[in-house]
Amino acid sequence: MYSMSLISGYICDKCVTKNIMSIANIRRTANSIGMVLPSLILIGFGFVSSTPIAVTTLVLCLGLHSGVHVGFHINHIDLSPNFAGPIMALSHMFANLTSLLVPVLVSFIVKNDVTNQSRWRLVFIVIALFQILTNIIFVVFVKGKVQPWNFHEDEEMEKDDDKLVLDKTNKIVTKEVRNSTEKEQ
């Protein structure tokens, strides 16, 4: 997963710098690769009976799942560099709270028959469908630009000691350039 995260990050950076795709479309594509493909592999995993094939499918599943790091994980910074930390904390809190439901789901479906492969298949299908659903929600609502609520009031900007800021077109400029363009408008 670590290696695949580096590779997917490099590919996505190249797509941005060469203007092949917009940031929002890169986030959509990477997140879909990281959620939908592993979901399909997870469903297939439920039908595998060979140990080497099972290990291979899980490794492939986790390797492809690294696409979410270039998808929704980094999108917090796209939306609001000033508030990325709190936004990331909230989204990860909800993600981790839903993961607490997995043992409940497994105990409800598998019950005491942990060797029953058809029951485990159902668990993997439910988890895969949940991943696909959440990916669809992300793909529909993703934004790749800094949102207006990211910016502080002008008085707060003048008190800020940082030399570089983001303008409303999502470009990094010096504070003096931003102030002069705002006065011209």
C-alpha cells in the first residue's frame, strides 16, 4: 500500500502539472480506483478457496485501496487549506465510527459458524456495496477548488504573519499581490 500510494501520488501530480485532468476529476478517478476496484476484488475474495490466491487478492485489494490517499484523503486540503485539519478529523471520526459496526455486522451474519464461506461472502458483499455507495457520494459531490468559507475576513488576513496566501482562483500569491488586486476590483 505504501508503494502504491507513492506511485499513485506521482501519477496524479503529473496529470495536474501537464493539465491532463482537473483536480476534481483526479480525485474522482483515484478515489474510484481506490474504492470500487478493491470492492470488486473483495467480492471475488469470498469465492476463493486457494490460500495463495486469497493472499494475492488481499494484497491487490489493499494496493489498489491506496487510491483513496490521492482521492478523498487529500481533498480536505483542496477544499480548505486553513481548516483541513478539523475537516479531516471530523471525516475520519465518522469513518472510524462506521468501522466499529463491522464486528457487529460479522457477528450478526456469521454468528457461530465461522467456517461457513457463504456467510463470509455475504459480509464481504455488504462491505463492498457500502464502499461503492460512499464512493458514488464522493464522486457526485467532490470539489477540487478552495471553497469561499476557507478565507478569513480581511482584518484577520492583515494580522496574519504568513507571506503567502491563496487567492480565490486557488493560486498561491504574496499577501501584497492579493491586497492590491482586491483594491483594484
